[in-house]
Amino acid sequence: MRKLALILPVAAMLSACAPPAPGSGLPDRCGPEYDMLPGRNVGEFTFPPGLPHRVIQPGAMVTQDYSPARLNVYVDDKGFIERVSCG
């Protein structure tokens, strides 16, 4: 019981130093703000719930419809973002 009493305050202090959650601060619309994503892993991000998006893997078939609000995230076979576009 004594060990638990020591662990909880330490865990609370460490969690206060944690970086912001991935994806926080990302806009809920497609735009140039997403140009900073290439080179990073798609698993690092949680896209805003209101943002229509699709992650496109190599060789994947995608529809050709154009939706200017949608974010297209092109990844390599390891999940690293190669490019992003709206449409």
C-alpha cells in the first residue's frame, strides 16, 4: 500500500510534463496548415472528427470524385506521409 501511495504522485507529475496529444491544434478544414505532415508517421495524428479525410496507401484504388473539403493523406508502405492534398 505504501508503494502505491508513492507511485501515484510521481505518475501525476510526469503526466503534467507530457506533450500535447497528437493531432491537437489541427484545423477541421483542409488547407495549407497540413503541409507540415509529410515525413511524419500517420499514426502520430488524430484528425479532427469534423474533417473529411482519407489515408491512401500505395496501390490503393480511390474514387476520382472531387471534394475540396476532404484531406487526402498519401502514405508509404510503412505509414509515413509522402504528401497531402485537398480534394
